[in-house]
Amino acid sequence: MSPSDKPLAWLHGEIHTPPFSKAARLEAGSLLRALQRGDKLSMPHSRPMPSIGPRCHELRIVDERVDWRIVYRVDHDAVVIVEVFEKKTRKTPQSVIDACRRRLRDYDA
């Protein structure tokens, strides 16, 4: 890790095998590393999540049988990991959105 890279601040969730497959874990790690370096990701890897808050996005990890989402926010000093969850429907569950908002509010306080 370069001194200019942003650290990851984990508020919730993990990326382990299992439940992630090894390939999905490696993809998630690669995308998070790109964010740490300051790369801006877009579809199909990342999409904005303004319903959660400013600078919030979700990484989209397609696994063997499961679609994973990693909700994150890019701050000036860190990449904040807010949630890791299995995506089961097209719409992000309101409970996930509410939990992410609460965690970020607590983190910012």
C-alpha cells in the first residue's frame, strides 16, 4: 500500500471465503484496492447510491450463485465500508438503506 492510498474503514461486514467464492473475494479486493488508489469506478462495477447519502456507492460483485453488494463512501481520508450484503431482489431493501444511513451518521458524529 502506497502512503498516498486511502485506508479502508470497516463499519460493518466482511469479505471471506465462504460465503464469497474465492473468485468473488479476489474481485472485491481488487475493486476496493482501486478505490484506495483514488480510481473512480462506474458501471458495471459500481453505481451511485444517493438514497443513502452523498459520495455513497455500491460495488457490484457477481458470484457463482449470488450477487453481492458492498456499500461504501469515499471520504477525503478513507474509503468507508458501510455494508456487505447478498442482493436478492432488484431493489435494495429499505432495512439496508436505513442501517447504512445510521452507521454513517454514527461514524460522522
